[in-house]
Amino acid sequence: MDVTVRKENGILVCALAGEIDLYAAPDFHARYVTLSGQEPSCHFVFDLEKTTYIDSSGIGILFKIYSDTRNRKANFCICNANGMVKKIFFLSRMTQILPIEGDLPGAMARVRNNA
């Protein structure tokens, strides 16, 4: 898994590429902890456009990050979940819990509007 981060108007956009599985999830979470420690008031958008696979450990980390952002009074959104990744979000019913938008502009607007 590869994570590319850019800051856009107070929002950290994290583009994830590859697989978010049992092996990658701890590194992904550690990267989030570092970023949130450096930018405690920042909001987060996770762009999954190039994510090819996610398992329960990846979903668990996203849920953990979502909970942390809520505790910090920051906003969180996922976008561009496609193919198998989108299907797994629906099958796990995470679409009813996690804020998910179809594209990056929608996710950015959702995060800004909730700020």
C-alpha cells in the first residue's frame, strides 16, 4: 500500500493505492497517527480511487480513524471507493456508518460543509 498526502484548504487528502489488508493496516494507521499529531485540527479525506482491495482490518482502521477524528472535532470522509472495495463497504454495511462520497469534490464539499 502506498499513501500520498497533500494539504488543501486545511484538509489533508490521503490518496491510498494498492491493498489495505492485515499487513498494510498497521502502517496505514501509524501514518494517520503521525499526520494527526502534526496537524491536530486538520480534517481528513481518504481517496480510495487506486485502492484495489480492502479487508476487515482495513475497514477497522478506517472506522478507528473516523472515531478519532470525531473525538478531535475534525471531519472525515472517504471517496472514490470502486469495484471490489465499494462492494466490500456495502456488504459490511459501512456505507451506513462511515461518511462516503462518490468523488473527491463531493468529499471535499462534505468535509468543508461540516466544519
